[in-house]
Amino acid sequence: MAAHRLTPPTSPSFWRSPLRGPRLTALLGAVLLAGITLLFVTGLLSYAAYNPDLAGGVNDKTPSKGLLGFYLFDWPTGPYWLYRVTQGLHVTVGVALVPVLLAKLWSVVPKLFTLPPARSLGHALERLSLLLLVGGALFEFVTGLLNIQLEYVFPGSFYPLHFYGAWVFIGAFAAHVALRMPRTVRALRERTDPTADADDTGLVAVRPAPPTVTRRGALGLVGAGSLVLLVTTAGQSIGGRWRRTALLAPHGGRDPGSGPNGFQINKSAAVLGVRARDTGEDWRLTVEGGGRRAVLGRAELLALPQHTAALPIACVEGWSTDDQQWSGVPLRDLAALVGLGDRPPGVLVESLQLHGAFRRAALRDNQVRDPRSLLALRVGGAELSLDHGYPARIIVPGAPGVLNTKWVSRLTFGEW
């Protein structure tokens, strides 16, 4: 008996799904075009909020950017919810696009096995952009999802990996869009796919199998998957009662407790090596700048004029708190203690924490000068809990959560 000969993936007859075709691929591609453009823009805004160019690399987690940092600008302090919205969109839309991305990859997988690899220079460029596109998309989405879940299993720091990966991916994405746009527009205008003989995309099955679901049904399943992910993620950014629906977000559906300190944290004092004895009665804040120094205990800070600001905390993982009522000493008043009261410069903030990439973080002068930027001592009328930064923490409108340094021990204005 002759052995049954298996059809290799490089053969057009291997791919038999009747759902594949240029129209399905074009529809999914149009959704991804809009979604990925939004992800790229909000991702760049996130890096601008961190401002990697500031303070000789203090906040810079992506060294040697060169020309890739051309878009940086002074991140504003208003509106105070700006980072909460931009990063919430970045994470929520990114998660919701996962089913669309997987469906798009499935729809074009026969193209990855086409032989010969290159029939012309144009075809070679298209295949190269496709490989970079697929690899870049998988890399960016996987590292982003791991970062949301606080699972840093990849080698190296998330910041440079995601940053450089984004530029490689968006370059391939732009090239692919430019090459495929005419076909995409044509496919969207057509109501039906061409026959296999007339198909110049290589997506229509030569020997289609009997359908088990309609194309509309398949698109409905993809849309339903995206909707489920949207609903179970968005609540961590929206807040209020919606937070309970954020089942897939590490800080979303969890109960942070009750009382004035009953709101989300990223990492606890214990995890970051903050010891109780370092935050006790002997704790002192050192304020330096302009060649002068002031050392203050917590009682002395509480004796200074106190100001209140209602601000959220918004983190790169996409979660945010509701507006909290913070009270403390404005940063510009602390700058005035060392003779820098007229137009205070930026400040280097140092924490008691022993671990973590942002033990030292820099704030720009526009952030220091905003009257809502505080060295917070209390929240919701109560003392800060240890996990929320007792004895003192930074709170700045519109800044990423990691720049709202907890357990502050030193402020250095204009000199670092």
C-alpha cells in the first residue's frame, strides 16, 4: 500500500479554510491600522511624560536613543488627568486588539509559507516588511501584556525593549501599509472575494473545505473577544464601580481596603526594602539647592503652610486611582526654603526605598512650579500609610505614577 503523502504548508492546497480572503484580511487590517496608530501615539506620549532627556539620564531608561527621541517635549501638568487618559487608552485598546491581531495573523499565515521567497525586488520588500511586522507585533504585544501583569520574565529592562521594539515594528507597519493600501482599498470596495484563479493575494483557498461558520460569524467572534477584554480591563482606568469589572488587571478588581488609604498601590514598602525604622521619629527630609541646605522633620513640615490638591495616581500599566485629597507642602515652597522661590528649577527626588528603577526621579521646573505639586503628608484627612509613602511622598498633576515618589528622603533643586 502506498504511503499517504502529506501536503506541505508551502503548497497552496494545504490552506483550505473558506473564510480566508482579501476582504476579511482588509477588514481586520483597517481595524488594526486605526488601533495601532493610537497605540503608537499614546506610547510616544508616555515616553514624553517620563521625559527620558531630563536630568542627565535620571529618568532615562532607554539610553542611546539618538534621533529616536526627537519628539520629546516638556510634559504639562494640566489637565491633571492627562496621563491617566492617554495611558489608559494605550493599555485598554492594546488589550482589546489582541483578538483582532490574532485573527489578522491567522488570515495571512499562508503568505509566510509562499515559495519562492522573493519573485522580485518589490515582492522581497513586501515579504521582509511582513516578517518584521509579524515579529514586531508579537514582541510588542507580548512584552506589553507582561508589563501590565507585572511579570518581567523577559531579559533586560522593559523600557528600552518596548521602546526600540516599537520603532522597528512601526517602521515595518508603515512600509506594509504603503505597499498594501491599494489592495486593501480595492478589497474593501468589493462585496465578495475573487475566485482562487483570479486572486492575486494568495489568500483564497484553492480547495476550500466545507464552511463551519460564516465570515460574519467569525468577525462576530473576534469582536466579542475584543469586547470581553475591553470590559474586563477598562475599569482599572475608569474607576468607580467600573473598577470591579477589571478582572484581568492586576490592580483592577482587587479590593484595596477601606478608609482614606484604601486605594491602589503598585509595590509595597516591604517589596521595595523600606524599613520601619527608617520612617520613624528619626526620619528627616533634606532639602538642597542654590548652595543652601535645610533639614526638616515631619513635625516641622506639618508646621509649614499646608495645601490640598485632588489628584489621581496613574501608572504605566494602565491602572489609576480615583482623585484623592492630598495635603502637604507645595514643592515651590520647599524650594523657597533654600532661596529658590522666584522661579524654582527642577528637582531630583530621592527615596528611602532600596530597590526599584525609580529610587531617584527628576521633576521638571514646570512641575515644581505648579501649586498642586506637593510633598504630600496626608491623604483624605489621614496620615499616609507606610505603603502609600509615609512619612512623605511626591504628588504631581499629570505625572506617571513612578514619578510620584514615595518615602522621600532628599530633594535637590537644580543641582544633579
